[in-house]
Amino acid sequence: MDRIETSLAEYKGWIKKLGISTVSDVNRIIRDGRVSWLVNVSEIWHEQNISEIAKAIQSNCAQKRLIFISGPSSSGKTTFATRLQLHLRVLGISAVSISLDDYYINNEAMPKNRDGKPDFEALEAIDYMRFNENVRDLVSGKEAVLPVYNFGKHPNSERKVRLKDDEVIIVEGIHGLNEKLAANIPNENKYKIYCSALTALSMDDGTRIKSRTNRLIRRLIRDYYFRNSSYSFTLSLWPHVEEGAVKNIYPYTDTADIIFNSSLLYEPAVYRQYLGKIFKDVPKDDENYEIICGLLNIVNSFEHIESEIVPRTSLMREFIGGSSLNED
């Protein structure tokens, strides 16, 4: 059994102890007026897991100063990284945060996918040589000039950073487990985390809700409401996004020190209202009609939960908005 299967099996065992395995189990809890319990137990499960990861880092932070967070699109890596940073701060550990997105090269030099379009999923889409140099300088106590992505314009902005003796570096991005990213730093100085939404709930007919489907729903909502992207645009990109994950992320999952499961038991019930609005007037001759019907069938199988009950620190807020984690 590989690392992902092991993590998923542990998650299934946990929700089984809660008496939850299917959509009907979730709906029963909602109809019984126990929505707050469902939300709280899901969120506290996340909190406990993040706390355990922070304590594992604390136990060896003098040596493992580079913390890599990787995972496929819409896994909640950004929110997880922010919450981990807060947990570390509670333990007296400060962290410098670096996003690999800041290392995207200018558009003209961007590698192309099989359709001739910019391949943002490729390792070559980021300046990993500069990243290597920056990290090496930071770990050795030198000041490093880090890029700040300027949305394809060249050159990027920059920021100067120097690592304090008691600080660690948190690196977030899809290529976080790739050895090329910090080839100059020994593995014993790295702590690697794989983050993904490993769903374990099944539909009432026994069909498991796929993790990939959960992530697609998350991305559709975020793109539509906060990135001004149509559902058709997101769906057209999705195959390339997943191909990038197969090539650049999944081969390295077994190198992770730990896996963080970002799924939440109640999230499909919240997404129902958002997806319903996105797909409100989709015609039957839409090329994505079958996919859309499949997604709606999943979320509409859940009793509705209002988004107001979602805590402002929840990982779900990365996709539906309203997070307080970006507030100073």
C-alpha cells in the first residue's frame, strides 16, 4: 500500500468511527440539526493534524529548516501553509514564506503544452535555478533577493530577505517535492509535506466521490467567483492541470515525510449553492453538459449547508472567500 492509500485508509477509519461513510450519513446529521457538530469535528480534525505537523517540525527545526508543501491544484496548499505558519509561531518558531508562483518566468519563455499553449504546470515554467540560489543563500545566513511575480511582465518585482537563526522557510507550490528545486541542500535539512483533498465519502450507490472531482469543484468555484473565469475556461484547462500533476507531482508523493488531507466532510453541502449558480442556465448542447450533470448530481445529493457557518479560518475559505487568515 502506497502513502496515499495508507492516508486514505486512515481517514476512512476515522470517519467510520464517527458513523459517517455515505452521503446519506451526512444528510442524516444535517437533518437532525447537528450541522455545527459536523462543521466543528471536521475543522478540529484539520486543526489537530496541522498541530501534529508543527510539533514534528519543532522537534527537529534546528536541522530541517526547509519545509516544502506540494500537492495538486485546489488542494488548499496556500491556506494550509498559512495555518501551519501560525501553528509554528505559537510554538515559538518564525517562518519566512516563499511561493513558487513568484518564480514563474516571463510569458515569452514559458514552455508550451501539447496544444501549443503556455504550460504553467511544467517545472521549466519556473526559474528553479534562481530558487536554488536563493535558498542556498538563505540557509547559509546570507541575504537573498527574492522575486515577486508580476503576472507575466518582465522583470518581476523583488524583495530582500535574510533568515534569522531561529527561522525556518516554508515553500509552497506544486513542484515542492521535486529534488531539482533545492538540489544544493541536503535532504536531512528538508521536511516535505504532500497536501491533497483525499475524499472518503461514497454516494448512496457505493460509488466513491473522487478526490479529483472534489478538487475540480473547488477550482470551478474559486475561478468563477474570484478569478473572473467562466466554467468553460476552467473545464478546458483542467485536463492539462491533471496531466501536469501526473507528470510533476504524483511521482514524488512517496518522498514526502507526511501527508495532509485537506478534505472536509461537509464541504460538498456548502458547495451546492455555489455550483448551482455557476451552472444555472447551461444548455443541453453544451460540450461539457455531461461533466456538469455529474458534478451537480454530487453536490445536489447533499442537504444544503449555508456558507455563513464555515469558520473564517477554514481551508474551505480559500475557495468560497471570506478568509480571515490574510488579515494582519
